[in-house]
Amino acid sequence: MNKKILILLVSLVLLGSSCTKFLGVDEVNPNNASAVPPKLLLPAALNNLALVMDNPRYFEFCYLWFGQWSISSGYSQPLTLLQYQLYNNSYQASWSILYPIGQNLTVMQNAATDPNDAGYVAIAMILKAYIMQNLVDIWGNVPYTQAFGATAGILKPKYDDQKAIYENLEVKLTAAINIINNLTVNANAIPASSDIMFGGDMTKWAKFGNTLKLRLLMHQAGMANRGTYIKSCIDSTSSTGYLGAGQGALVNPGYNASAGEMNPFYQVFYSASATQVADAATYYYAGKDAVDFLVANSDPRLSHYFGAPSGGGAYAGNYMGQDVVTHTPLGPKNTSILGYNASATTGMYYMIGSPTQSAPILTDFESLFIQAEAALRGYSTADPSALYASAVTQSCAYYGLTAAAATYLALPNPQVNYVNATNKLTLVLTQKWIAMNGIAPIEIWTDWRRTGIPATLHFSENANKANATPPVRLLYPQTEISSNNANVLAVGTINAFTSKIFWQP
């Protein structure tokens, strides 16, 4: 059976047809999928995870608020974004998709009753940790211990403490890694056709889990009195290692240039015939902070992140909320578009990329940046300069620019050159910020919330914005207020600007 068709069929069994709404966290799946074997459940879960994490519509605010993108002045500027006006229905779709994916991973975990299928149990634990980390980073306290069908009969799950969730995720990830490291010779191999991220390579799954652990820990690195805990957690699986160069967690179920079967990022902007999708390719344009950084540092990624303005001339971006009547560049013709090359039918060489490229869940260069930060903070004996150089190199390689990376890193500019940088952590996190453009929006938001880096960002210029800086969290979804109101209210009063995620100073 065709891999794409197989994934679609299993997705329909688990999530319902496209004509129905996604299952909420407090709903029971009417389809009993317990008889579906784990090897059929895994590709559906990975495919659906990529569909939400790599669709920029779900997390556009991260790119727009933090200098990466702007909105074309050819469109009415959305005041909710410009003025930081969040509502309970703002960006709630990701909640309504991520929880059912986690529930289906629990189905997969429970279906792996054969001891030789322990690899599927470990994978389910790792992917649920990935999902929960993102949910916490967006909303703080969220359902966890009573979510995913963990407790039978509970339709309105309680909200757990966010710090406690993070700490439990560390425990679960360590347990999953230990399962993988202790798989017996009789363990059932996970077929490559089922594992559309690592092709059945369990060593990479262990490293992915360990990289997630390190990501969770570095999110907490700015907290007071957290150093001993962080060091202990790192030491618990230090021998496993992390995702390195060429080992990115990238999903590809067989993307091709057909409607509904393309890379989820690409298909927001272009159709299968490579024609522009209305209100996408002409809606998101370059952010001035990102363009200025790339231009000032002679960054080889500039022409791959952004295209030349349609009116010709130099690369240029706009600030969020910029009044195009009084500022330059004026209008969409003089603002750089998001990078795209119509002839790039394969590969990952531009921001919008191609219909067939793999969808990133966690890239090798993000892993290397996280490792560099950990080394800089003294949590490992690895060389932070080497990790930093490898991170930048792999970011360039993602766009087919491997040869240009060495020249770029050798520039004397302290915003690029590790030796010349006066603040190494600022260097690493600023370069991570530019590398995550179009790749990992939530991490862009998270890094700024926990460190304030880059400190040079220009926030919305709208005179009526609700706060000087962007919100630090989203408000709980309207769907939860309607169906799980008592537990939402039990969390207390939530303010988008002051109700910080626990790891934020």
C-alpha cells in the first residue's frame, strides 16, 4: 500500500474525517483504534505532528512579533497582532490538534503489549514529552496527568502545575531513553516505512529524547537555584549523546507535488502547480530586524531566507506595525518576500522550500545551539566554540550553503566571530534566533522570554499597543472555557503580559 495513503487511512481512524472537528482533550474518541498495530499508528502521529508544528498559520505571531517577518502593506494590518490584543480564541487550533495526537500516541503505547515492541513505547513517551513541552511553553499550567486518556472516565481533566509537568517530562524522557538503551536483541525492529522521521534508527530516537531533555533544562537555565537540578538531569543520561550534525529530526511521509500531499510549510504558500496561494505568499514579507542583521553581517543565508523586492533594489524589511505612509520601504513592491525558488522542486534550499522537502521537528542545528548554550553555562565539558561553529555550519548547510559557512564564521564581526564576541551567550542565542527563522517559531519566542536575547529587537510600532513588549503566553482556548470551565477557572486569573511561564525571570 502507498505510504501516503496508509498514513491518511490511519489518521482518519484516529482523528476523524476532515469534515469533523478535531477531538478536544476532554472528549472521547468514538473510534476504537486499540486493535491497530503500533507500526500503523506511528506514521500517522508523526505526520499529524508535522502538520501542526510546521504550518506557520498556527504560530505566525512568533515570527511577526520577534522581527523575522512582517505583513505586507498591501493588506489591512491586523490590529490584534499589532496591538498585542489576545483573546481566548487566538491561536487555539494548535491546542485542539496537539492533545489528540498525544491521545493517539497513548493508544500506540498501550497497543505495544508485546515486550519486543518496547521501542514503540519509548517513542510514544518521547513524542508526548515533545508535545507537552510545547503546550507548557505556550499556556503554562495545562492538563497532563489526566490527559491522553490516562485516567478512564475523566472527561474534564484538571490542569497540572507547569513546573511539575516539566520535571515529570525529564523523568519520562530518561525512562524512554533507558528503554531504548536496553532493547534486547529480540526486540522487533521498527520498519523504516513506519518511522517516517528516523527510519527505525533507535539510536537517533534516544539522542532525540536526550536533546529534548537538554532543551527543557536550558529553558530553566536562567532560574535561581536551579543549577544542581539541571546538572543532575544532564548527568543522568550524559552517555547517550545528542542529535549531531546530519541527525535532525525531520518528518517525511512521502511528500510530493500533489494537492494535500506537500510539505506543510510549503503548501501554505504555493499550490502543487507552484502558483501562489492567495493571502500567504503575498501576505508574509520580510521583517526589518532579520533583514538588517543578515545584511550587516554579510550572511550567506540572506537570499535564501528572503527574496529580492519585486520592485528591485536592496533587500529590505518592515517593522511590525510600521506606518508605511511615513516610513520606507513603502509598500510591498519595495519589501523583500520570503525566500522561494520556483525551480527548486527538491531539497531544502529556501525558506519556503519545495513540496517534497522534509518537515523539521527539531533540526540538527537547533540541537547544536542548545548544546553550545549548555557548554557555555558550564553544564558540559564540550567546547562551546566548536558546537557554535557546527550549529551555524549546519544552518547554512540546510540551505545548501555549506561551502559558505567557513568564510562566514571567519569574518571578524563580533556578531559572527566567536573569538571576537564580547558576550558569547548573546552571540549563540542571536545566531540561534536568525537560524530558527521559518523553522521553530515557539523556540524563538521562548528564548526571548527566558533571556531577552536578542535585546535589539524592535517591537510593534502601533501607538495603541497594549504593552511595550509582546505577550508572554497565550490565553486559554475558548473551547476549554466552554467545555472544561471549572478547571480553567481553578488556575486563577491569567494575564497575557504578566502571567509568566515558570522558567521566565
